[in-house]
Amino acid sequence: MTRTTQYDHATLAKTLDGQLYVVTRSQALACGLTPGALRHRTQPDGPWRTLLPGVYLVDAREPNVPPRLFALDNVVLAPHVAGSTHETWDEASALLVRNLDHFFTTGRPLTPVTL
């Protein structure tokens, strides 16, 4: 059964284009995506990759930082700053609980880490 989610494609596309195809959970929800749609898109075989809890890469490629930004002396590239928000800590806590629940139910973590 195919399900569709109604969301504001134009706003999401504009947000993604301005942010190197990285979007936060709150931005995606504000565009009309449901929490279920986000879970579906961020599954291990889904089209989006979770960079940090609540921060998603919507493109299969790595973010492409324009080279001109590296040349500027007034720009600080801080990719892990998004991991220090209340939203990401809340999402990390919720993911931990989901992982523990899944592990104790199935014997496997929901989001395994491969080394």
C-alpha cells in the first residue's frame, strides 16, 4: 500500500537549496511532513540520512560546501553546532529509548552502528 504525505514542496525545496540539502526536523514538520513520514524517510534504506538527531541530509551525496566559503576570513564552518540544540538532545533521548525498546523486543538495536 502506497501512502502519500501532503506537504509544501516549494517551501521545503527552497529551504533545502539554501542549506546545502540539510534540514532540521522542525523545518520538515513546518513544511507539513508528518513524524511518520520523517521516520520512513530516515530508515536505513530510506532516501534521507540522519546526520545528527533531528538533522537530516536529504541528498544522497555529502553536503557540498561552496569553496568560496573556505576562502573567507569571516566565515566559521561549524557542522556539529546543530547537535547542541534542545531539539537534537530531545530527539537523541527519544532515539535512545526507541533503540532500547527495540533491542529488548527483538535482540537488535533499531539503529546499529557499524565499525
